[in-house]
Amino acid sequence: MSSINTGIEWCDRTWNPTTGCDKVSPGCTHCYAEAITKRFHTNFPNGFTLTEYPKRLNEPKTWRKPSRIFVNSMSDLFHEDVSIEFLKQVFDVMRETPHHIYQILTKRHERLLELAPQLDWSDNIWMGVSVENQNYVHRVDYLRQVNAKVRFLSCEPLLGPLQLDLKGIDWVIVGGESGQKHRPMELEWVQSIRDKCQDAGVAFFFKQWGGRTPKAAGRVLDEKIWDEMPEVWEKHQRQFNDYSFKISRNSMKKATTTLVKM
């Protein structure tokens, strides 16, 4: 299940070569992805059990427009049930489509660090970890050891104040929880992270205040919309503005994307 039109403000598309997950920390308590599988159960025959979808691997090769692609909005790519063989295939596709930026987010920092040396980290792969409260700030230390071009944090849902060391971090996303049982987020928590980012020269993206729906309370923080992205995103756009993309298929109907300079 991939999406051309996504409501996630910091990406353009989603790509889900796997779906399903298991709860590992408080940020998972009201998991939106699990709720979607229950609401649209006919689209998820295995429910929220981790499932690999090899037929979805080549989807990004059919997308001509350079895009920011959130990988596995419905899962965690570093879930223990995702095989290293399948994970390498996902990374192969990302490497073979350099006109896209891929944003991967995990709560499984230990497996990320364990497998990272076995993966090919092309420059268009951004890696992030979720940090919802101070008890999980140690995930950042693991992320810092991964050889990704861009390393980022998703502090959503933000469930408490954070003391962050932003050394080696390029981007921070902050957002409040949404849904009927949403937990409130305090203004001071957000301002503190925003100020820390500004002092460290780290891009800051404020996604939402949260509430009963994602857009219930808007996105304005101190009279401003904070949509900052890592500097490499602007460079990436400039680099690929001069290219068109030819998509061809072989006898096995496997898609190949070829970059053609205009």
C-alpha cells in the first residue's frame, strides 16, 4: 500500500514494501498504522502482522517525479522479522533510483546499528529514529553511528520534554499525537527543541499540535509555520531539475529507470 497523495507534511509519497509491526515503546501505544489495518482490513489480509511484499519493490522505479519518499509508513523496516535479504533488496531499489530521496524511520535502533554495515547507504537515503520522551534519547547515540547522508529525529508523538545532543543530526521533526485518546503536548517542550535546533544549525520541522484529528490544532508555532528541511534537499532538487526519466520494462516486466539529461 503506497500513496501518491499523503497527508504527511514532510514527504511527498509513501512506499510500503512491508506492513505490520509490534509495539516497542510508549510512542506506539495509539499506533495510527495499526488502526488503519483494522479500519481497512480487506486491504491488509494479515492484519498488523509483519508482512513482506516483494511485488511492491519496484514501485519507485515507475515514479518519474523526484520525490521525498517515506519508506514504510505502515511498518518498521528494521523490524526483527524483516529478513536481511529483503532489506538489501529495498536498499538496492533506493540506490537504483537516485532521483528520489528516501526517508526511513525506526524505533529499532539496535537492529539498525547491527545491520547498517551490511547495507549500501547511497546519498539519497536518509535515516531517522523516533524519540518520544527522555527515556528513548539513547536511540540518537545509535543513529549517530550509521553512515547515512542525512540523520534525523522524529519526536512524534512528543510525550515529554527532551534534552537532546544534536551532534551529527541534520533534521528534527516534532509533532503532537492525534486521535480520540491523544496525549497532550506542551508548548514549552516544542519551543525548547526548536531553540536547540536553531542554536545547533539543525533544520526544524513542526508537523502538528495534534488533537482529535491531525489538523485539529494546526501547525503554527510562535506565529510561524516551521517547514525547514536539510540543506541537501535543495541541492538534490537543483541536481535533478535538468533530468527526465525514462521507464522501461524487460521481458519479466521488471521496471528500469534511466536518467536522461535534458
